[in-house]
Amino acid sequence: MKKILVLILIAVFLPINLVLAITSREITVLVKDNVGTGIPAITITLLGPSSYSSTATTSISDGSVIFDDIAADGEYTATVSLPSSSSWKLSDGEASSKSVLIDDQNTTDEITFNVIKKDSQTNPDEEPMEEEEKPKILETDLPGSFKKVGSTSTNLGSIPEDEVDSFKKLTLDDPGINKIVFLDPIDLSKETTANKFAVLETYVSIFEKGRIFVDSEGMPELDKRATITMRGLSLVSGAKPNIVEDGSETTNVSNIQYDGKDLTFDVAGFSSFAFRPTLVLDELEEEVSEPIYIISGEVDDLDAKVDIHLGEELVGEAIEVDRQGKFEFEYTLEQEQNEFRIVAFSDNGEVQDLTFEVTFIGGEEIIPEETKAVSFLLVLGIVAIIAVITWFVIRYLKKRKKLKNHPLSRAERLLDKDNPPMPASEREDLMENKIGSTAVSSLKQPKK
């Protein structure tokens, strides 16, 4: 009876064990180097159907790990984990995840990952590759004036290496003052370019409110299209700001916008760009009969000041404008002709001036200084001539009076240089008489 019971149990459980043995499934994962040696302590994660997930590390003996707890059929994916601190990396072209299909026809499978040392080559027979030098721009720092707190200037060291020769959106920023964003790609790959960026203040100035300068001759790499932002300007609402290039009106500026705080515009290339105040005068009378004269107008820069000149004289200095940009100045006219020059100047030194003339009926006529000088010399000359003539007349009259009271002899008249000469016949008679008298006198004198 016992034998029969044992036979029955064997007949029942033997097929079940055979089925379990036949249907057992497992996946082996190997991690090897480029010469086939197993690498231990590498983490492997296996994911599969029915939310299967298992993680293990490769063995010390052969660098493998066996996942033998697989039950369901389907696709299983093994992933190798190599953290940055690991001395190993995947071989060139090697995937970090690989999959296998497990079913009744393929109950076991194997996955292999190939790795190499981080400081070695894939082929040990190859000569070690020389490490390529990074472009110098990636090791260059901008001067501190371009890296103030809050600055959005580009960090040169963070530029992707594959973009160095054609970098877009290079930004130079001085917070609260000015900013330049270059719109065209810039080649930063040359060492000479990196050297210029190290002393960028020599070529670029963005540190003065309302004014920007880029030396496009010294640094042609930056002669590109760009968007400029000028901060901190206080302009009249609705104003149309005037931007000048190298001190003159320009057509290289577009998209001028002012949002109440920042002035932005695009430029086609570089040199010097500045905001210049716009001055407009109210309608002024050109001829007045009253001496009190009012000069008024408007400036679009609320921080600007106004000077007023009459000829060469400064009669109104640093007149402030109100919050609408308006100003007014009262002056008492004295001269008949008055030439005024009104000058509006901003904090950045840019100015605009306007000139006009006013005639004051009843005012003093203005005599130019040149005319005054000529007139003075002319009067002085006339006075001198009159003085000389007067001197000669007085002297002549004195001599006439003397001759009238004491007439001269004929001999005295002959020797007097101040009187008109005698007629020739009269002079000869006088000389003959004088000679004869002299001879008679000499005969009368006794001999010694």
C-alpha cells in the first residue's frame, strides 16, 4: 500500500518540477574592458514587464551579474550606470542601455557592456591622442567694469566650444547705464580677439549715460548689427528721441523706442552713438517796443539745462526745465539789435542750439567794436592834424607881429631862414654893398 502511495506522489509532482525546470528564466549582464577583462562593482539596473525592476552590481570575479528572478515573458532592458566619479566610461559608440526578449523559445540571454578607462584609448595599440587646446576666449575674463553686480554681460568661459567661431547674442552690460546685444554672429576663435576682450575697456565704452562707443577700427570683430539700450534717461512723454552717430545725424539707426525708462534702438554697425536733446522755441516776436522780453521753449530731456547768450555774453545760465520739459526766461532789452543763442545741453555733453534776432524799437544803436576802433583812430588823426595846423598858424602870427614892431634890415632878411627869400637882384645889390663896405673899412685901418 505504501509503495502504491509513493508511486502516485511521484507521478503527480514529477511533471510539475520538470515544467518549472524547463520554464525558469534568467538574464546575465557582463561589463568588460577593451581587452575582455570583467569589471567589478558596476551598477546595473534591469527593467521588464509587469513592473519588473531590479538593481545589482557586477561581481568581483568576472564582472557579471545574473538576474534569475524573471517570471514574465517580454522585453527586458539593462542600463549601466557610470557616475562622473567613476574611472570608467563607455567605449566609443557603446549604448548605455540594451534590451533582450525573454519567452518560451528564449528563456535565458546575455547582455554585454564594453567600457574603457577614462584616460585610455579604445585601441591600446594606438598612440595616445594629444588633448586639443581650448580656444583662448574660453579662458578669458572680461574686465571687472563689464561684470558689475546685476550685469548680463556674456560669461566668455561658458560659451559652447562648438559656437566659438560663430557666437550669437554676445552681450556687454553696465547695469543702470547702457547695454549692447550683438545681433550678428561674432568669430571669437582667434587668440588676438581673446587678447582684445581681456582689455575690452580700450575698445568699448558703455559707462556714460546716453553715450556708447565701440572702436570698430581697432576691433572690427564688433562692427556688427546690434541692439543698444540706454538706461536712466528722463524724457518727455511721447518724445521722439534724437540719436546721433559720431556727432552727426545718421540713417544707421532704426526701431527707436522709449518706454518711460529705457531707450532702445538698433544700429547697422559701430562707432559712437549718443542721445542728443531736442530744443524747440515757442513763437517769438522779432520786433518789440517794450524792453521786457520773454524767451520760452521746450526740451525733450527732463534732465537737460538751458543757457541763453546775448551776443558773446551769457545772460542766462543752467536754466532748469519743468516736468513737461518747458522753460522760460525774462530779459530786459537795452540795445536796438539783439541776437540771442539758446543752448540746451544734456548730462552726456550733447547740445542743441538755436539762434534768433530781436529788434527793440527805442533801444540804443549798437556800434560794432571794429567800427568804434576805426572811428576813434579817425577822430584822433583829425585832432592831430588840427593841432599841427594850429601850431603853424600861431607861430606864423607871432612872427608877423614881431616883424611889424621890429622890421628886419635887408641883410637880416637875407639870413633869416624863416622868411621868404629876397629877389635875386635885390640880394646881389646887397652883397655888392657889403663887399664894398668891407674893403673901405680895411683901407681905413692903420697898418700894424
